Amino acid sequence: MSHESKTVPDYDYNALGLMVGLEIHQQVDSPTKLHCRCPNIYREPEESTREVRRYLRPKANNLGMMDRAVIEQTQANRQNRYLVYDTTCLGDIDEAGPVPVSPEALKTSLEVSKLLHMVPADRSHVMRKIIVDGSGPAGFQRTTFIAGNGWIETKSGKCRVASLCLEEESAPKVEETDEYVVFSLDRLGIPLIEIATEPDIKTPEQAYEVAAYLGMALRSTGAVKRGIGTIRQDVNVSIKEGTRVEMKGVQALAMIDEIVKREIFRQLALIEIKKELNAKGASVDPSMYDVTDIFADTKSKVIINSAKDRKIIAIRLKGFKGYVGREIQPGRRLGTELSEKAKAVGVSGLFHTDELPNYGITAEEVKSLRKAVGAEEDDAVIMISGRGAVVTRAMESVIQRAELVLLTIPQETRRALPDGNNSYLRPLPGAARMYPETDLPTFAISREGYKNLKAPELLTDRAARYMKEYGLNAEFADMVAFSVHMSLFEKMAEKYKGNDYVTPTLLARTFTGVLPELKREGFDIDSISNAKFEEMFDLIANGKLPKDASRNILIMVCNDAGCIILQAAEKLGIGAVNEKEIEDYIDAIIAEKTSFIQEKGPAAVGPLMGIVMEKYRGKIEGKEVSRMLKEKIDAMMK
């Protein structure tokens, strides 16, 4: 179910001319990375063996073009530090050439394209995409167009799928300071399937539906990674009077419709601010004023701590009073937009007079500030504190953004935030960002091979099959089909077909009920190997362990992944009690509950079974206890 907004209203999306397009990025669970043969595994930062340090600087592409996003992202001039592991190769640090695309990743991408009714390329060209945020030592990632011209059906109509590409995953950020950023190279180069739709989505709810279907199609291959961070959605939104804005890094599917609604809210708020400011003749004074001396004796810790070689610059926004503090998203203001432009250049933020006095800045200091820049009553003042050269560049960015407030909503790439809002990331990149990879040849995709390639079974179809073949109810069938243990369930359901103890329902309950419960309790369920599951279910199937003991056995394996289950179970007394002991216990209960049994007759079996199982649960099958109770009660009633 999609997230329901409590702070942003629904709109007449048709009247707004809403257009939404999605980009889905899914990590592939192939044996190796995309363009090297390093293992496709995650590592922890503390496992790093050394560090590589680089500075990335803007360069023109092979056509002499410079991308605007590249120019801005290199202005901060921070050092990038990369954690290297024993699974890192020279290709990862851009000191060796790439190898052709992983054949396993290519096969998975073609399987997905079949599910989306796409047409593969005759020949594929590997391209370089410039990325200078530090997330790769080379300053670019490789991406390859695989297929296009696809479609999916939704409740609101057909949504076209524009492209499916294979690209390299970037390095995740581990640490960030004003001087440097630390990245981990373990994920760099992991194959990503990127699916981009056309802007055919007309409502937030349809955006959620399309994203859910694409995610399901990817998981249907059984060859993609699962878990937080392995799939990301980018959402492109535009409205008639606004512009196209891209929100990157949506990880929670349930937030997609909320993210769309809040971006509509932001664009409508900016449109209203633009109209009101222009109506009153507002303008941006590009003059910068050095107001460092005004705060020479300030008690504001924020300013004092902002930089050792502190410089404070201010500008005047004529007629902007009250607008810099105007809300443009729940909890976010126009001043936040200006501040994020400054932060992109390398300062920690800015101050504006709609929020002052505050942060230890006094009313007298604000009065002196306004006087220094010649601000009138209806004007707002912006000031930035920090290192000298960086402050000037940051203020230039703020001036450019403030001028755009009066003209248009800028096309931007923005970061999706957990609450559904978004923040500035960088300008929307242009065509100069892409250029051909010269170290790899093009490669053909066989039309005949693609035609004969079998499309994976959709998870929704698989769930329907589980109901029919294994007798699972709809809830269990759906949960197992979408579970990471889907393949293991199928293997075991076939292996134990007809067994009285290990039934499909027991398997489903274990994988979709017991395991998530143990994970919530803090147990490391990922440490349980498929072999251990099989060892446990073999013992249950052969009657050597009661099925009710499975939860305790799995806890045991979590604590000692290498244990021999039967031996460990016997030490814990699981399944070790003999039938004579239980029979004696049942005789004692029957003797104690004679009057109750005579009153209830055969109906006494259920309540008495609860008493017995409370003592012996996990040590004997419930149906054995039921059989013994029934036999003894029947004999007593004769």
C-alpha cells in the first residue's frame, strides 16, 4: 500500500499537467563486478587494507563540451579518499583498463527486458558518464544501452519503458568533512540494471504502481540483490507552469507517491513566490559586502566556529523580506533552497534576516548588518560565514539561485529525503555528460538468442502457482513468492513432497514467519546457510526432531553456524524426551482432571493437549500428544 500524505493535499493532476517518469536502479547478484572480475561482495570499512587519495577536476569531453553539473561539483575542491580491500583491483582505482561486461549480468538484463516487452539493441556501445561527486576514482561510470521501446500495463493505462541499461554502481560515502570525503570501493562496479520509463505517469498513485511492478519484475529473475540500498528509484516530476526536476535515491517504495506530491507542492509554492515578488518589483542586488568586522566581537558560536580564517559576506535581496522564510515544503523554506546552493560549494550554510536575531546573533548585530548593505524595511539580507575564497564562490551561487526565484524554477537533480521532501544536489546534467568508452569494443546482441531466451516467471504468477501446486493459502503464497528464500522453498517443497512432517505450509511459515521474527529479535538470520536449513528439515522429515522445535533450532544455528544440529539439539534437550515420560505425565493429568473429562468427553482433548504441550513443546509432535490423549480418554469413557 502506498504512503498516504498527512501534510500535502491531493491535487487535480490533470489540470496541473503532471508528468512523472521513473528510473529504477537495481544491483545484480552476479558472481563478479560489471567491468572487472573482482567478486561481487560487500565489505566493511574496517576490513580496508589501505587508502587511495585523489582530487577530481573538471575536464571537457572528447567534443570539447563541459557539463554544468561537473563545473559546480568540483568547486568545493575537497580531497576524495577511497578505502581499498583485498578484493579491489587496479581497474577499481582507474589504473587498469576495463574488461567486457559480465555475461551473467548481461543475461539477467535481457531477461528483465523480455518481461517488459522491450526490443534489444543490435549492437551495444559502452559509454562513459561523467560523475565528479567523488563516488568513483575515475570521475566517470560506464553505462551500456541494452534494450528500449518496452511497456507495462497499469490500472491507469499503459506506461512506456524507454530504456534498459547496464551500468556500474558507484562507491558509497563513508565519511564527510569540509576538507575530504571518504568512499568505500567494495560496491564500486557492481552491475546495476537501470530502467527508465517515459513520462507517461499521470498521478502519484500510478508512479507507485509502476515502481512496484518494475521492482517485482527485477526480483522475478532471482538474480538481483535484496535488502536496503540494493534498489533505488529516481523520480522525475514536472508540471505545466513548472519544470522537470529529478529526485534521486528513493529507497522506500511506499514513499514514491508522497515524494511526487511534495515536489508538486514545492513547485507551486515557488511559482506563487515568483508571481508575488515580480508584482512588487523585487530584485537581487549582486553586490557583495564584507561584513566581517560587524561580527568581530560576536558571541554567536555558529559564526565563531565556522572557520579559522573567517570571512563574512552579505548581500541584499530587495523586496524579499518574509519570502526567504516562506515555506515551500513541510518544514522547508525558500532560505533552505538558497542555503543548499551555498553548501554545494563547500560552506556549512547561510543566515538570513527572516530568521534573525537567532543562533546567538543579536538584534543590534542584525541592525548593523542591514545598515551595512543598505537594506530597506522590505528587504532581506543573506550572509555567509566561512573560509574566504569558498565564501565568495558560495555567495555567487546564492545570487544566481535568488535571481532564478524571479524567473523560473531551475531544472535540478535533487536528493529524496526520508520524509518525502527533497533537497538540492546539483544542476540537471546535459548531453555533455556522456561520451563513448574507447577501451572497449561494441558487442552484438543476438536476435535469435534473445528470441529463444526464456523470460522468468513473474512473482505474481509464481504465487498463484504455489496456491495450486502446494496448497498454500493466498497470504503464504504471496509472501513466499516475494521472499529471498523463494528458490529454497521450491527446492524443499519438491524434495519433501508427501512427507507428513515437512509440509509446504511448514516451510512457508518458517521462511516468512519464524525468520522475520528472529531478525526482529536481533538474531543474524543471514548466517543460516541453505545447507543448515536442509539439515534441519531432513531431521524433521525423518521424525528425529519435532517440527515445533524449528524456531529453537534456528536460534541455535544463529549462535553457532557450524554446529551439527542433531548433536546440539540433544544437548539442549530438544527431541530428547522419551515417549514413556510423556505418557506418564498424561496419565497424571487425566487422573487429576477426571471430572472435567467426564463432563467434556472427547472435547477435553484440546484443553488437555495445551497443558501437555506447554511442558513438552519442541520435544514431541503435537499430533502424537493428541493421539495419546484421545486413546486414553476414549478408554476412560468406555
